[in-house]
Amino acid sequence: MQALMAFENAPPFAAPLRFFLTAPAFAVLAGLLVAFEGPDIFASRWTPGALAATHLLTVGFMMQAMLGALIQILPVVAGANLQHPLRVAKVVHLGLSLGALLLAIGLYRVDPPLLVGAALLLGLTVSFFLLATLKALIGVPSTSPTIRGLKLALLGLAGVVGIGVVMALALAYGWAVPLPALADLHAGWGLGGWAGVLLAAMAYVVVPMFQLTPGYPARPSWWFPVAMLAMLLLWSVALAAEWSWLVRLSQLVAAIAGIAFAGLTLRLQAKRRRARADATYRYWQLGLSASIFALFLLSTVAFWPAAAEIDGWTLFFGITLVVGGFLPFISGMLYKIVPFLAWLHLQNCGQAKVPAPAMNKILPDADAQRQLLASAAALGLLLAAVLFPDWLARPAGLLLAVANGWLGWNLWCAVRRYGRYRADIAQKLAAQ
Amino acid sequence: MTHPKTPHVVDARYMEPPGPFVATMEMLDTLKDGEKMLLLLFREPHPLYKVLRQNGHDYEVELQADGTFEILISR
């Protein structure tokens, strides 16, 4: 009975679920775009196709899943309750989905009105989300590294979206801004300050909780988000002052901080008490290994700036960090969060009279493990396609689409099973 | 398991949810007035905090260097 009392903190299942089910569709679109464009998309990170595919993955998939997870998890990890979570979720989901589509099409067609529309829509949507979450977080003290990390990640979100809006408007109106350097900074705020810090703040809770590892030591946990944000602020100042050495130094320290976090997580996972390696664990292993490799590539540029000019270097780095790092982290978490939430809601439906089915019956791990193999193969093909685009660009894009379509299908099947179990529980309760 | 702060300890650091919540509520039911219990976790259990406040329990939280949150709960 007491377990049910904690349930009142949970937002409705429909609030985060709409984000989790939509996110894979954007990765499918990214894969199809790569397949459609073929080898040309690998010519440079600046091709319209590459820019569109990147934002389908980072805004359409990553930000989608991350905002959905935040709506769900704020009350649980920070005791911060959003007012009207379902209403917030509906507005943010619609604005983000439309904004991501507009942005991708605007970048692909180099269409100024679409770029302006996307910038305004995404800017307003994220501002609305930030206001809603800040309102919930006002008065919540930073009593844990997770809460401090969450707050700093929201600062990172404001940073990446703010720079992104300026860049989209600069592209649309032809403003004289240093676009390549701003693009690097935009990526740094997005992948380091927003995604990286949020990932760490969530990992402090979910890695020990779901993978039964030791906890993250307190001192580095407090300092990682601060170090990452400090380096991004330093990078921003250095860019404004045109101190390229300080840009490289701040990138290096941010990369080292990321490698340290990923290495620490791998070490904790090695001490886990859960013998079975489930899909979430394997996805995280893939994500951590790929992130360490990608951040090592980034560190190399600090000592050897000419490396970034090598053909394909930046694309290789970006694919490794986004498709090899962040997508696996998020996919792995979706495979844990969706069945867990379904189980939690079924447990509540059963009113302690009818037990909920095991999580593995809602989303079998074997299904997730098979899909994981497709994701890993897609990553391998995409990286190989940087070197051999004529041969591999289209198969790599298709496999990325298939792998993420499969992820969406697995999640959708879990939701259908949830619906069936819920009806079954209601029937059993009525018969009692 | 005992602890310098109290002999009544729930070490839930390697328990999956909702194990820590259930174990804590069960131990609280066995405590006498004035007794305290200690919950050890690698995270802050905010949903549990809310229930504790609703039921009139006081609690103090201390984060240890190894990442353990020590939550001392009064009956």
C-alpha cells in the first residue's frame, strides 16, 4: 500500500511517452536522408544534407528524448513537481517536433523563411520548457550532485538553443558572424553543456539504480557539471576575444572531463552486482567506449590543430560521439525507462490487489538485444562510409533507419502490451 | 547490519526500485516512538521524502564521500 503512495508524484504516462515514441522517427528520417543523399552527404560537415541529418538526430531524437525524460524524472530525482505536466508535455512535444522538422528542411533547402520559422518555434518552445522547469525548481536546494547537474544542464540547454537561434537567423539574413567557429561552440554547448551534463546528472541516479553498481563518488560528481559549464563559458569568452589557444585549451579540458566521467562509469559498471548484461548495460558500454574514443580525437586537435583539416576527421568525430555515444545512451535508457514506467503505472492500476507483470514481459530484453546489434552495425557502417562513401553511404543510411525504426517498433509493442495488461488488470479487479 | 547512528539500518544501495521504499516503510512500522532508522542509498529518494513528510516523520540527509546518502529517519 505504501508503494502506491509514492505514485502520486509521477506525471501521467502519456506525458513522457509521446517524446519517447516520436524520437526514433527522427532518427529514421536522418537515416533515410543519408541513404537518399548518398556519398555527397559525406563530402563535408557543411553540406546541407549533413547539417539536416545532424539536427534530425540532435534535436529530433536526442532533445526529444531528453526533454521527455526530464518531465518524467524531475519529481523523482529533484522533488520538483511541474505544474500541469501533461499540458507542458503536449506543448513542448508539438513545438519541438515541428521545429525539428522545419529546421531540418530549412537547412537542407537553405530556405531562409523556414530557418527563421524553425528558430522562432524552437526558441519559444525551449523557453516555455525552461520557464516551466525553472518554476518547478525554484526553492529546490542543490542537495545532491544530480540536482546541481540538472540546473546546470538547463543552463546548457539555454546556451545551445540561444546560439542556434542566432546562427539560424544569421544564415537566413546573411549576418556577418563567424559561422564555423560559432558552429563548433554551438556543438560544444549542445553535446557538452546540455547533453553531457544532463547525461551525467541522470547517470548518478540511474546507473547505480538500474545496473546495481556502486555509487558515483561525491566529489567528482559535484564538480563534473561545474567544470564542463566553466569550460564552455571560457570557450565562449575566448571566441569573442579571438584567443584561439584558449579555445583549444577549454576544448581539451572539457574533453578530459568527459573522458574521466566515461572512464569512471565504465569502472563502476565493472563492479556491478547484476550478473546478466542486459541491453541497457550493453548500450551504455557501447556509448561510453565510443565517447572516450571521440573525446580522445577532440583532445588530439588541441595539440595538433591541423588534424581537424584532415578529410573526414570532423565527420568521423561527430558520428562517433553522436551516433556512437549519445544515441546508445538514450536508446539504452529508453529500454529501461519505458518498461519501468509501464510497470509502475500497472502496479498502480492493480491497487495492490492484482500484481503487475514483470518488466521483461512488457519489453523482452531479447528484442532489445537484437535491435542493439542493428544499431551497432549502423554505427560501424556510418564510420566506414566516411572513408568509403561511394560504396557505403546508402547502406549505412538505410541501416540507421532500420535500426531506429526497430527501436520505435520495440517501444510501440511495449506500449501495446501495457494497454493489454491494463485492460486485463481492470477486468480482474472488476471480477473481485 | 548496524551503524553508529542507529542499530536499525536498511542498506538499500543494491536494491532495485521499489525495494528501498518498501523496506523503509516496513522498518518504520517496527520502530518504537523515539527510535530512529537509517536508510543507505546511492540517490536521494524524493518520493519517499514526500511520504515521510506527509506521515510526520523527520529526516536528516548526509552525503558520504563514496556517494552514499545516509538518511536518518525519526519514528
